[in-house]
Amino acid sequence: MNPLLSAEQAVLGAVLLDPDQLAHLDWLAPHHFDRPVHRSLFAALRKLRSDEHPALSADGPVPLSWVTDAVDEADRHVRGLTAVYVHSLISSCPRPAHAPVYGRMVLEGAIHRTVAQHAIRLHQVARADALQGEVEDALRSADALTGVLTDLARRWGTEPRPVAPTTAPAAAPATPPVRADQVAENERFLLAVLAEQPRAMDELVAWLRPGDFAGPAHGQLYRCLGALHHRGEPIDRITLLWEAQRRGLLADGTLLADQLTAICDDVIPGSAEWLGERVMRSSLTRTAATSARAVRALAEDEALGPGRLINHALHALGPLDEVRARWETANGNPAPKTPTSAPVPDGPPPARVHVALARSTPRPAPPPSVRPGSVPTPAPTQPPSRGHS
């Protein structure tokens, strides 16, 4: 049995049995349902409510027209909806009064699907940008994913904030960068230019990091260049080889002496800043793809609640935000921070968020002493569900 499918059926069955339950489900939208037939039926029920269907004001049992009119309205937008299936939805609802809880389950499934879909989109766009040597579409997709996570957090009733998982997620299998040969060539050219023109390091140290190199050996060699530059020591083939040895890169096989010599002896005229930007482009799209895979893995973990999923996903996007900030610095245009606390104009009000969560409100503990003249307020009662006549 699929719990999400059962929840969708239970929500619809509850509303078919008791139209008044729609008043408690204003925060639930048709697109939150997974099955198209369920989306159309829920949209039809909401339309009947907005049109002030007579069943909403009828006293006593719910008239059968509420069901038949809903089927007729939904049948205009989707195929395969029959009266038999609608009556099976009614029988699948244990208690109509539990509609807000069933709706919360539907919303939870929608959050997982939405996050996964946007993560897949970011991964696809990042790979496409890498092929074209661009980054703009990947950045826009990352902004869209961040905006979706922020909106979903508010709809769920939590504050969006990056939170690292308590247990490290399984590492995604490493995939070679797109156009790996071209990426490696750009990195070798850059290192050769920096070895020949050490003063060019002044242009790169503020925004290029060893982790931006796809090749581990290239990243470590750039780290050696940065260390020599920081200490103000001369840079040439011998000093680089000595620095690599001091860091144990030759002993553990990370960097080969012949590899370093070949890069230093390859005198290439060129612009270190231009080559550095090429390396940064590759780093940004590669990081975007890695973050997208991590977010998708989180979204596919059914054990994660929506709040944790959203916050862990924002944490998974952190490395991309860091690379992006340095990319903007390289282009002289610092990236504006994405607002995470601004109100969403079309977001649900707090009352609806409370209903969406369907959390029972704990009763307050009785005070140690009752003030004179105080009168306890009676708890509100919920009207019983109506049945069909």
C-alpha cells in the first residue's frame, strides 16, 4: 500500500463526504496531488465551493448532487474519472474530520516531488552550461531552487535555514567533468602561465581556490604556487618541486615530478585572469551539478520530514553559493544575498499554516493558583461530519 496514494484518496473522500472540510484545506492546492485525476477532482471541488454550490449550505445530509457535479466538472479536464472510482474514494476515507491531517501528508509528498524536480532541472542545466562554457542558466536554476525551498518552508510553517545532516549522506559517485579534456587543458595552461609569470598570482588569489581545479594534482600544484606567493619566495620549477615535496605530494603520488616539470617547461603566453575565469566557470557548473545530485538524494529519502529536507537541501547548496560569490568577485560584481526572511506575498497566512501542519495543540498546564474572578474558556467543538442523503 502506498501511503501517499492513500492520503490523496482520503482527502478527496473526506471532502466528498463533508464539503465543509474544504474550509480547512485552503492551503492545499490541486498541483500538490500526484495523480492527474486527483488534481482535477480536487480543483473541481474547490470550484464548486467558490461557485457556492447548494451542498455547502444544505442542512442535514450532503445532497448527491455534490458528488455528481464534482465528477462532471472534473471530467471536463481529465479522462478516466468514473462514478465508481469516486465512490471508492469515499469508502477509502476513515474519518472525514481528519482531512487536514490527510492534506498534510499530501503536502509532504508534494514537497519531496517539487524539490526533486527542481534538483533534476538544476543538474541538467548545469551540465548543459558546462558544454557551452556558460554559467548564467545554472545560476538562474540555482536561484529558482533556493526560492522554491524558501517558499515551501513557509508553507510548511518552518524558517528556512541551512542545517547539516546529523549523519553524513552517502557520497554520490564521482562523475568526470563535462568536456574533461578541455577542462584539464585550461588548468594546465593556467598553471604554466602562473609558473612563468608569478606576479599574475596577484590577480587570482582573491577568488581562485585549489578546489576549483577538476584535477587533484592541478589543485595541489596551485596550492604550492599560492604558498610560495604568500611567503614572497621566488617561483620556478625547482622551488615548486621543493614545495611539493615538503607537502608530501611526491611521496603519496598526488603529483609526479615529471608532471610538474612538463607544466613548468611549457612556456605559454596568455592571460592568467582569462584562464582563471575559464577554470572558475568549470568549477561553478561542476559544483552546481554536485549540489543538485545531493539535493535530489535528499528529496528521494522518504524518511526525511519536509522541514529537515528543506534545511538539509539549503545546506547542500552552500558550496555552490561559496563558488558563486567568488565568481562574482572575479567579475567585479558581488552576488546579492538571496533574501530568506522576506515575506512571500502569496504565501498562506499563519492560521492556514497551522492547519497544514495538523499538529495537535498541547493543552496548557493548569496554573498553580487561579486568579479571583477568572473564568475558564470552554474548548471549541468541531461539528460532526455530514453524510450523503
